[in-house]
Amino acid sequence: MPKRVVIFSGTHGHGYGAEKVLNGLMGNTDFISGLIAPTNSSAREVAQRKGIPWLKWPSSGNSFTENLAAFARFDASLLDDLRPHIVHAWHTRGFEWAAALARRGRLLKSGTLHDDPTSPINSRVRRWIIRRSAHHLDGLGVVSCALDAICAKAKWSVPRRVLENGLPDEPLIKTLAPDENLRVGFLGLNEKWKGLETLVSVIDSIPDAPIVWKLFGTASLETDSIVRSILARRPHQVQLMGHRSQDEIYDCIDVLVSASERFDPYPTILLEAARAGIPAIATTAGGAPEIVSEGKTGFLVPPGGASALRAIVVELVENRTLVKRVGAAARAHYLTNFRIEGMAGRYEDFWRLIATLQKSERCHG
């Protein structure tokens, strides 16, 4: 059933890791016959470059009320020209709309779960909507075994399959020569739960080590005082890098720190680091252990584990050969397990299974 899946993505702008993954998927499978997305979506730009038909989702934002208004305005008859078998929601905020669109056209419906649906970051009402709409899907892809375990614990009965994310391969190009200092990168400036305070305590604990700490992104109201304080205390060791492209980030660091204190189902930055041959130090809060093999392709520490993080950083400062060896192993691990082609194959098998099971149910109904 090639070219018979329409992707629904209501995300505005460039989004985050999930959008990077979707953009790669659209260029590596023949199953996708169309995309429903807002005008300013990065997915729309990729779809049009790839020649995938785009249908405008006329929402002005990501809220339920804005999407409800968009659903009322959306011309579902446009789907008829694409002749889809399945409408697939790329995010939880699209589950209810993909299901509703599928019902209009008597189509199958599926979705991808990227985040913890039980997290209090969502309101109680939103969590109820996610669960209720997910159980109307014919199949659900979850991005990690850790996330699947959460669904099982919450007694989700919707048929599920673990579909690990992947990324398109890119050649390793290093334009900056190695530095005498160990260059450690951190990409979590905007929210405390990403481990900024843990990182700062490590920086303060080894002030004389030959390390340059490169902080990427922009501080928020929540983190601004923390960032300003460490820059004032360690002006020669800490650099505020702002927003940079992936190429720029991984060109100028030797090690990546992902210090999440909250459950993170499948951190895309760990895939990016592995692709670039950069060893990562990550916490065990979520799906990181499914990407990072302890001591082989990177290092794992407990959430908030400043002492464990410090010990690994000190070891890497003293053993640059280890940095190179683990980075090379991370790159090899990515090539074997995390390329976008493998992910595309998993989705194709998933969509085939949904169609096959539905056909079987109809035959026996």
C-alpha cells in the first residue's frame, strides 16, 4: 500500500526534535501521500521540496480551541484526491483531529507518541483528551521502550509498537581544530528541568580544569539569573553561544551533556551527537539508555547526579583518547541503529500491519 498515508502535524514553526525526525521521514518513504500542516510549518517546507502534496491546516496556534476552529474550516473533501488509507497524527495534539478526519472519510487512523502522556506538564483535561483520543486510534507508535512502559502502567489498551526515531545521515566534517581545552556542550538553557543547575554545580566544582563550557540556546525567565550568575563567576570558562545550527554546534564541541531531570522519552540531541561522532553524558531519566550504551558509546548518570557527572568529565579531561574512542563508537552505533532509513522501514511495517489487521477484522466481521 505505498503512498497511502496522510500525516497530520499541527505544529507551527520549526518545532523541536520530533519535527526534525518527521522531516527526515518524509524524504525516506514512499508511503506518505500527503501532509496536513499549518502554513508556517517546517514540515510543509520539506513536503513541498519532496513533491508531497500539502493541505493547509488553518489554525492560528496549537491550543484546542484554535485547532477546533481549524477543523471546522478544513475542507475534508480534499483528502479524496490523495486516496489515503490512513491518517497518521504526528503529535498528541493531533490525535483527536486525525481521528475525526479519518471518521469523516471512513479511513484508518494512527499516531505517534513522543512524550509522556501522563506528565503533569499537561492539564488534567488535556491528559484525558490524549488518552481518550488515543484509544480511538487503530494503532499507536511510541518512540521508546521507556515510553511504552508508561503506557502499559497506565493501562492503555490501544495496540502499540515501539518505533524508535532516526535521523538522516550527514558526513562528518570538522572545520575547527581540536582545542587544548575539553569543549563541553549543553543545549538546555530554557528550562530548569533540563539540568542547568546540576551542570552549574559541576562547573563550579572544577574551576581550574582545562574545560570550556559552551551553552547553546537562550535563557528564559526561569533560568536567566542562573546563566548570568555562572557567566559572571566563570567568564573565561563559560561561553554563551546562542542559537546555532547543528553543524556549528557539533563542530565546536568534544562532548555533549544532556542532564535532564525529568522523563525524556527519546532525546533527539543524543541521536545528533552520535551521528556527529560526539560522546554524550546523559541521565537515565527516560529513553537515553536506549540510545547511549554506558561506557561504550557514551556515559549515563542519575538525574541530578552532579558528583557522577563531575567524575566522568574529569576522566574525559584526563583521557582524550577515551573521548575519541567513545565518539567513534557512538558514530558506528548510529550508523547501525539510528539512521532514518531504519526508522522509515519500521513505520512502513507498522502501517502495513494496521491495514492488514483491519482487513482481517472486516473479513471475519
